[in-house]
Amino acid sequence: MAKRRDHSQVDERAISIVVNLLTRWGLSYRDSLVYAYLLLSPKEELNMNELSELTGLSPSSISYSLKHLKDRYFVELSRKDGRTKYYVAKPMFYRNFIKQPMELLNAMVLPLMVRLREIRDETDDARYSERLDEILDELSKLKCILEKIIEIEQSEACS
């Protein structure tokens, strides 16, 4: 007989994966943890006290994270029961992933390519110029891949 999982508890391994993913995408550890518990909780909505108990964070830390997550549209206020506010998480993996290639391309890859070309053009050191060309070749490949990802997203091939 297959062992049944107790779905009243949040899966800690799944929480850890979500936290790692979101911290790689720029969210703080604390915000990622709060979001992960809200998202993966068997309960549809949680209040600040429940989140504090689940995460081990102070209520003031939870409050700060919820405000930050609401500002970024990860979380919304579900309802109020007296003074108690209940929150729900919105799945935001696709939206947050898909903006990464554009941000990476525009904020880092293209400016770095421009600067490295300037440096290469200003140097008299042939070996250094060769090294810069190798780096630029790698960046060109990365640029191509990022542009293809952006193109796929814009065509909404995966919707």
C-alpha cells in the first residue's frame, strides 16, 4: 500500500527550491521564504501570525516582506477579518523568468560588449586584444541565446 502524504504540512524541500529560485532572481531570502510558504501552503490564505509561525520570522519582518511582495504583485490581500489580514500568493514564475533575459541583455551583456570593444580598440597589447575578442565572442553567443528566448516569449509560443 502506498504511503499517503500528510497535506496539512508544507513540503520543506519544495519551499527550499522556491526560495533558491527566487533569491537567484533577486528577491531577498526573507521575501522568498514568505512567498514560498504562502504559495505552497495547503491553506489557501494565511495571516501574518501563521506566516510568522511557519517561517520563524518576526511579525514585523513578515509585515515588511508582505508589503514588498504586494508592491511586486507576488502577493495580494485576500480579506480582512477584524484586524487580521489574510494574504494569498500569485504564481509568478513565468513572469519573473521571462523578464530576466531582457534585463540581463540590456543591463549587462550589451553594455559590457560596448565597453570591451572600446577597451580593445584603445589597447596596443595584441595578446590582451585577443583575450578581449574571446570574451566578446562568448558574449555574442550569450546575446544570441537571450535574443532567441526573448523572441520566443514575444511570440507567446508557450502559452
